[in-house]
Amino acid sequence: MSKFLSKQDLEEYRKKIINSRDPNKIIIALCGDTGCQAYGANKIADAFRKEIKAKNLQDRVELKITGCHGFCERGPLIVIYPKKIFYQKVSEKDVSEIISESVVNDNVIERLLYVHPETKEPIVKEDEVPFYNRQQKIISGMNSVIDPTNIDDYIAIGGYSALEKALFDMDPDSIIEEVKKANLRGRGGGGFPTGVKWESCKNAPGDIHYVICNADEGDPGAYMDRSLLEGNPHSVLEGMMIGAYAIGSSEGYVYVRNEYPLAVENVNIAIKQAREYGLLGENILGTDFSFDIKVTRGGGAFVCGESTALMASIEGLWGEPRAKHIHTVVSGLYNKPTNLNNVETWANVPLIINKGADWYSKIGTENSKGTKIFSLVGKVNNTGLVEVPMGITLREIIFDIGGGIPNGKKFKAVQTGGPSGGCIPEEYLDTPVDFDRLTELGSMMGSGGMIVMDESTCMVDVARYFLNFLKDESCGKCTTCREGIKRMYEILTDITEGRGKEGDIELLEELGWVVANASLCGLGQTAPNPVLSTIRYFRDEYEAHIKEKRCPAKVCKALIRYEIDQEKCTGCGRCRINCPVEAISGEKKKPHIIDQEKCIKCGICHEVCKFDAVNII
Amino acid sequence: MDFSNIDRILDKYDRSPSGIIRILQDVQAELNYLPRDVLKYIASSLSVPLSHVYRIATFYNAFSLVPKGKHMISVCLGTACHVRGAPKVLEKIERELGISPGETTEDLEFSLETVNCLGACALGPIVVVDGEYNGEMNVSKVDELLKKIKQGGEINE
């Protein structure tokens, strides 16, 4: 492959790829994202390859291993193009039937179709599935169409045409103007206007400017950045190239979380291919613009998602944030002007350049434009990644797209914004989701984690969970964060273990105020949010723990006990055999009992009982 | 001690102090932990104080100063896994192996660690064993899983 030396080279190559592809060729797009791999997608891929070879169908069908399609709950997923037949929960043993029925013949295998939960009708096409048809996948939609390890796939769908437009039809100032006009706001959590950031960085004095892609997605329960980097890495790189050109940077970094091996692999492949094609390196497409990107793996520290800590980490130092009296756009990496944006923000850029700010700003609300990808997880039927326009309500996301709460349980709260965010109760479900409204509710957009909780989730336990996380992840620089979070955690532990006392709630509020106001970086400043928001909306639950020594959700071990319902118990002995501490006794076919002295409340008896006879009291 | 493999890694990053995290990551991947002598060797090779290397090695979770077991068990404690019962699964594994997260069994067979989200939340609770994901875990599945690992180990040998 020779490098593209001009715009024409790239355009001719694009035509060549498109012309060489048979639009009628059947493509089996198998999701090969981390989630579906965990379900066994690799084995399915091998089975397809074997079957296609065995039946000598290489000319008629192509297997494409793609990034995340979004509907993780139903993985492994395949979509068969051009008809867009959607098969879910596919396994190795279905492969030969799929080939013979849906490739060789023109039949649909009903067993593998998604069944509409209400009408009970099977749905054939991907875009008719309720989970998908309410989404607006302008950023993540290409994930299920392209092979992320093949740059030609990206070029065939128009990839790098925004870069061309930026380099040949626009100048740095007009690019920044366009991004400002689109009112793109940072998707990493802060929501800062991207164009304004670029402009400040461009205007900062200095011969070297850096751009960074923050892929240190540390919020537990959020994985949209991972899926973009795994599924469509070139869109992120293209965004970075445009940003670098606008700012005047020739060196970029992608800082990826250590726990995402596939994302590291795919982004490295993408960079290598872009270099081979001359899209990265010296004199890109024959212009004066030179730019290259390096990948840095994180070391497993949540605080490195904070911009100054991240930059310290790239420099080979411990990830301690510094005060931002001087912003990183003026003095960041190696004390040079540095522009840092999150993965999803970068992925928005090519779209804005290609389609224009007017088109882009029609999507969303007044102050939050475009779409947002959320990872909808927890106690929800349709776990997965959803991309929706800003302004959609939480209810639409959780109930219409997410399919509501499993097992007929009642919705309790949704946690947004990760450990820095808060829990939002049912009465606010009709709130339109955008940066400002979520902040008003005491939570935040964050990077887009959305964890649904049902009536069996204890809100005090959830608050304690987040503080446990933050206590471990605090870098220790500020006393209020290092000690304050720990003390708050201890108070919450006391409450969940039955040692709560009058005044604890007020003390938590006071401590929370101090931690938020006297800590240097975002980690400490937002750390009390999970506690303060649960106190705000679920104070009665805290009070039940403290005053009545009762956990209403029946989660906190010290406040519950397991008992066997003498009516329901059949004496099958399953609980007795499985009990790790021999606390259960009883004769065969006669009701069993639990010795409360011996019981360690591990919950195994409750889990293994087939007759629902073990109650939590 | 032979440091030739360490030299190779140091050279890969041009013996530059700013490459120290990547150097330690590669060493960790190769040796499974960061032995004291190696840290000293890296410090002198990069002309930085040992305290600097030690500070990096103890700041980031990816590094371990003690040897890890043959099998690595990682229990995901991300929020989605947490609300779906991951703590119970962790407790069960702790009880079965007699170790807490961060520890290794005396026979160096198992190391146990917790991670904060692997981004495969649809499958929660997740337990990763030697890179292989086991989804939708519950306490009853733990016995089966541990048995499988132990047997697998014997077959491989």
C-alpha cells in the first residue's frame, strides 16, 4: 500500500474499494466486542469460518467481526446484511443452520429471532427491535457495519472525508467556529464546550501543542468509550486529527485504561493502518499538516481520568492531580498547551465537520446538543449501550428502550454519573436528560453510566459501595478527600451494620460539604454526591437503618436473618447440603430450620431453594 | 540475577524515565510481579532514585510487589455487578480459597483480586479466570468454577 499523497488519492482509493465490493454479497456481522466475546463469540466466529470454507461459500458470504452492536443482554448477536436479519443469543451449534437456512437458502430461523415482549411476535429486522428503533445511533451506529481492524471498511463508509474537508475546504479558525456553533460539550463528564477549549489551546503561546484522547474510562458500569475504541477506532482518530489541525498540534496521545486489552489492540491496529495510508505522519494528504498519535496504557488508577493526573501519568509520574490555576490548555503535558477530550467527544467531531453545525445542533436540547451514549446496566431487562438524543426522558431510556425492571420488581432509582454522580428516584423519571437537568437533580451526566436499581437495592449500601471505591481510589494528596471519604465510609459502615446513631446523617452531610469544598480535583469535589443524593431522596431508608435497625431492601447482612418457611419447605435438603457452615438441619421430607447462631448469612440457601421457602426477614 | 530480559524492555523504551510506567507494565507481564532487585536495577538504569520507582510501583493497581499465583481470579465489583450480587460471589471465593483480595494462596496456585468494572455489565456478576470471562455468576456456580480450574491445571500438566 502506497501512501495517499493528495485528496484525489484518497478519493480514488475510496471509489476503488466501493466498486470492488459486491452490494449483494451476504455479510454476517458478528459482534466481537468484549461482552459478546465473554459469551463465546470467538468460538462462533471459528465455527462460521469453518462452515463457510466447508461449503465453499467464500464468494457468496463474508464474515465480519464487528464492534459492539449495543444489545449486550441478548449476545452473542449477529446481523445478516443486506436484509438486516437480526439473530440473538446465537451459539456455536446454530452456525451450520444459519449458513444453510439464511445464506444458502432465503429462510429465517424463527428460534433465533427477538420476540417482542408485549405482542409476542418475532421480529426479523434489527431496526424494528424496540431496543434499537427508538435510538439515534449517529456515533455508535457504524459499529455493527464495519470491521474495526480494517481501515478500508471505514474508508468505504466515507471515513476520513471530514479530515479532507477540514484540510482542504476549511482553515483552523473556521473548524473551531463550526465546533463552537455545534455547541459540542465534553462527553467525559464535565460538559465543557469543546470549541472554546480548542480555541484557548490554539491561542496559548508555545511552539508545541498536544492533543490527548482520554480513554481512561474508570466509572464502574460505564463502557461506551471502550466500545467506540474497540468498534470504530478510526472515527476517534479522525476526530483527533481534525482537532490537532485546528489547534496546531503535531503530536497526540490516546490514554487507554489498562483493563481494556481489546481496545488497546484495536486502536493500535488502527494507528498502524492510518500511518501506512499516510493519514498519520508527515505531510498528511500532501499538505503541510503533520501529526502522529501514541498509545499509553493506564496503570489501573481511577484518578488518572482527571486531566492533570492523566498528563502526569503519561509523563511517567504518579497520577496526582494539581491545582488548575493555570489550565491545561495553557500548560498541560510537559508544561505545553494541551487539549484533552474524551473518546466520545472526539468521535463527534468528524460528524460535525461533515454534516455541519446546523444539522448537528438540531439534535438535542437548547444547551446540550447531539446524542449521548449511555450504558444502561444493573436491574434492567435490556442491558446494553444506547445512543439517544439529548433531552429524551429517563423513563423512555429505562422503560421504552431498556424494557423496564426484570422479575416484576419495582423501579427504585437510577444512578448516573458514576462515583461522582447521584441516585435519581422515580418521581424525576420524566426529567429530560441533559447536562444541566441532571446536575440540578444532584447527579450529573458523567461519562454516561446509567445503573438501574430496583426495590431490592439498598440505597445506604449503594452509597457505601461508592465511598469504598472512592476511598481506595483517592490519590491521597488532599486531606479532606483522603481522610474525609474514609470517615464517611466508616459512618456508613456503622449504619449498615446496625451501629448507626442519631446525628449520623447530619454528620455525613457536614463532612460531605467539607470534602466537596476543600478538595483539589473532581474526584474529591464530587465524592460526597452518592451519599448526599441518597440522603436527599431516600432519607427514610437511612432512618430505618439507624432508628429501627432495619434494612428495608433486605440487603445489609447485620440487619437481616434467613428463615425457612415451614409451610413451603418440602425437606428436599438442598439448602442443608449447600450450607457452608452446617447451620441448617432437618429430616428428609420434613421442614428444615436454620441455626441463627451458626448462620453467616451468605445467602446460599436462599439462592438454591427451588420452592422459594427461604425468607429474608 | 540475569537482567538481560529487563535490558531488552528498557531498550524498547529508550531507557527514558518518562517510559517508566510502560517499562514496569512489561516487566510485570513478563515476571508476573516486580521483584525488589529488578526495581533497583531499573532505578539505576534510568538514573532515578529507587523511591521514585517504588512510588510508581505502589501507586498504580496494575503492579504487584509480591509473586502472583498460577491462576488469577478477578472478581468484578463494578456497580452493575455489585447490585446483581457480586459481593456474595466474592465472599464465597474468599471462603473457598482462604484468601482475601490481593492475596495469593500458599501453594501459589491462586491469586484473588477485585476489579472495578470490566465493561461487560450484561453478564454480571463476572469472574475472570486467567483472562477467561465467566458471566452470570452466583454462589452455587463458584464450586463448579474452582473445580474446573483445578482440573484444567492438572490436565495441562
